[in-house]
Amino acid sequence: MTRLSGDPGAWRRVGYTLGFRLPPDNLDWVRHDLTDAGWRGRMMARHLALMTPICALLALLPGPWWLRLSVPLLALLASVFSVAIGAPDLRDARLRRHGLPPLGRR
């Protein structure tokens, strides 16, 4: 697989996943990530990468087994549902953060 021009590398991708802005050298990659086919899947994958450790920590809280299972599951399902509904708005916010024109609802 060929790398896109402006591919940020591992550490910058972590920062991008956490919501930080990438330098101008990476604008082509950001544009591709947020506008090319499969952008919703990549957005959900980033979200799951953030939520998995949080849900794991929630599962370690004391309590009965059913509660330790249901609380992380509820957190994961609610957050995935929220991201799925608001994906176009989240994408526009990321585009604006990087100085690119937003696409609006599609």
C-alpha cells in the first residue's frame, strides 16, 4: 500500500485521533482522511480506539459482574450512536480546525 503525501506518521496520528491539529504539511492527508470514500469508517475506528481503554477502565470498577459488563457496554453504544449521528458535523469541525472548507451535510 502506498502512503499518501503528507502522511503524518504514528505519533502525529495519535494526536490527530485525540483531536489535535496537524501541521500544514499534512493537509493533503487530512483532506483525504475526511473527504475520501470510507471517511465514516475511519471516523468510527478512531472513536473506537479512544473508547476501548475507557470502557476497559469502567469494567474494572468494583461491583457485580452484570454491572461491570453493562456500564462499559452502555457507554460504548451511546458514544458510537452519538458519533454515527453527528459524523458530518464532526467532520466539518475537523476540516475547519485544519483551515479547510467544510463540506456541510451530505
